[in-house]
Amino acid sequence: MAIIILLTVYSSCKVSQQYKQPQGIVSNKTYRNASSIDTISMATMPWKQLFTDSLLQSLIQKGIDNNLDLKTATARIQQAEANFKQSKLAFIPSLNVTASGEAIKPSVIQSTNTRTYEAYAGTSWEADIWGKLKSSKRAALASLLQSDAYKRAVQTQLIANIATNYYALMAYDEQLKITIETLNNRKKDVETMKILKESDVVTGAAVVQSQANRFSVEVTIPDIEENIQQTENTISILLGKDPGEIKRDSLTNQTISTTLKTGLPMQLLANRPDVQEAEYQFRNSFELVNTAKAYFYPTLTITAQAGLSNSNLSQFFNTSSFFANVIGGITQPIFNNGLNNQRLKVAQAQQEESFIAFKQALLNAGQEVSNALYSYQAASKKTISREQQIIFLQKSVDYTKQLLKYTTATNYTDVLTSEQSLLAAQLNSIADKLQQLQAVVALYRSLGGGWR
């Protein structure tokens, strides 16, 4: 008997394999633009520590509390929890209670009525010799963990989306402010050109050009206002509420309050929820392969019944009515139309598919980290040059206007060119600032920050 038990345990170990995280799946070169060997990652920062703007903090918290995608993710967790609980109950024998009464009409040969009254309980239990039930339970656990990782991935993306749109909204505000200031200056230019024409300093062409220059700025304002409205509506949907106005600070008050530390690529496995989600999917499919293999081996089932049976209802509860039986059986699959082979091949193909998806998730994560890091570095490099460009363009506008008034060494075309270049540089300066802020958000999310 001991030998049989040992052979059974040994065979079970061969059928059901223990899951191990794939080795060498993460490369040290996953981050292209990072060379740090520091294990500290900004992903471990709580989001309130990264985003210090109180208005932004309030918006993010409202999003976490009310976002519909996040509520959907919570519902998925509840479904997975129910499946996992059921997988644990599979180890417990089933129990059914049956009560029946039967009356048989007499035939020509049998002249008396036949009645049978029964009430009994039946139970059935499958011995998990080959680890099929254990593998199913581990697969259900992997699905539960996957649904939890999905929720955390939704939260990290939600926080990033709110912050990204919040910064974009303030950038539009700044664009609108500069554009309105420029429009007021262009209106003054028109009046100045009219006065200079009356003094025969410029021609009518300069007046017409100044008017066209004024309207070229004015026509951009509705587009900026539309962008503001649409961005406010986007944030409102992220907060799970009807479209409306969003309270915000100014772009000039936004600062980067942390050092951008990426940590090591291996930390993506612990920090980034969508990578974890992909691994749990692979783990689930791994356990389903174990389950599929177990179907090739015998199933040991024990069933039992106990109850009362009598043809006389008045004597139903007598001890003579009691009956009980216990049956043990082993079922060995021999031919079932190729179902077991089909089940195993499908499970193995799904395991391969999920492994590829796991690797793809890591590659995508590395790409996003690299892109975000370089985007921030590129925007930072432009800052000093952009500031100098604006200073000299402002001087160019002032000088050409003075020359136009007092000399014939220039014309309004020079003024027009310098003014248009100045406005473009000012708007680009706002874009540079926005690029920096959004790159920090993208880096934080791509490293797996936001769910702690």
C-alpha cells in the first residue's frame, strides 16, 4: 500500500509542474536613455507626493472615487474572487438531498397498487490524485491576482490621464492669455500704422498688412477656447461626472519636485501593474496546461447514499426503512473523441500566446520609459535656448518698430516678421513647459507609479 501511495505522489508531481517566473525575460538594456544602477525608482512614490498641486490632488482623488472604468475593474475583481472561492470548494464533497414518492398503477397481472416513499442524502467526492483540482485553484488564484493588477493598471492610467489633461488645460490658458495680449498689441499697431500713413511715413500697404496681422491672431482664439472646453470635458468624464468647468492653477506655478529616478528594468515586474497582469495571465495558462494533462489519468470518485425508503408512509421512519451504500470507482479515459488531446493542445497554445504577450508588455514598458525620459531631457535642453530666443525676438520687434517710425531703413514687413516670430516662440515656450510636465507624468506611469 505504501508503495502505491509513493508511486501516486511521484506521478502526481510529474503531471503537475510548479510555476516559476521565466528567467532572463528582462534585459538590462530595456531602458535606452537611462544608465543608472540605482535601485531607487520614482514609481514607489505615492501620487500625492509627486503631484503637489492641491487642485490636481483633489481632481485625482475624485477620479479614484468615481471613475467608471475603475468601478468596472472592481467588479472584475469580485467576479474573480467568486471563481477562486468556488475552486477551493471543489475539494469538499458535494451533498444533495432528495425526497420522492412514487405510485405505480396496477397491471392486469398485478392487482395491488405499488407505492414507494424515499428520502435520502447523497454525497460525491473526487480524490485529487493528479493535482487537477489544485491546478484549477492556482489558475483561479492567478486570475484573481490578474484582475487586481488590472485595476491597479487602470488607476495608474487614470491618474496619468487626469494629470496630463490638467497640465494641457493650464497650457491652453497660458496660450489664450498670450494670444489676447498679442491681439491687443496688434490693434495698437493698426492705429499706429494709420497715424504713420497720415504722416507719409508708411504706405497704405502697411496699414492693410497691420490689419491682416491683427485678424490672423484673432482668428486663433476660438480654437484655443474650444481646446479648453474639450479638455475640461475630458477631465470631467475621467472624474465620472457631467462635463463642466475644472478649477486649476496656472502653468507658471507648476514645478518638478522630484528627481527622475528610473531604478532597474527588473523592477518593472514589481512596480508596473500591466506587466504583472500579463505575467498572471501567463501563470493562469500555465496552470491550465497542468489541468489539461491531468485529464489523461484515472479519476477516483467515491459516492455514498444514506436515507429512508418504505412502501408504507406510516412506517417510513422505522429503523427497517434505513439504507446506506458507499461506492468507489476509478475511471480511466481511453477514447473520448480526442477531447483530451484537443484540450491539452489548446491550453499549450494559449500558454505560448500569453508568454509572448508577457514579453511584449515588458518591451512596451521599456519603450515608454525610454521615450518619456528622453522627452523630458529634450524639453529641458530647449529651455535656456528658448528663453534667449524670446528675449532677442522681443528686442527685434522693438527695434524694427522704432526704425519704422524714424528712418527708411526698414518697412512694415520686417515688423510683421519679427512679431510673428515672437508669438510663435512664446507659444513654443509654453509647449516646452507642457512637454516637461507631461513627460514626468508619462515616466511616472510607465515605471508603474500611481497605485500605491
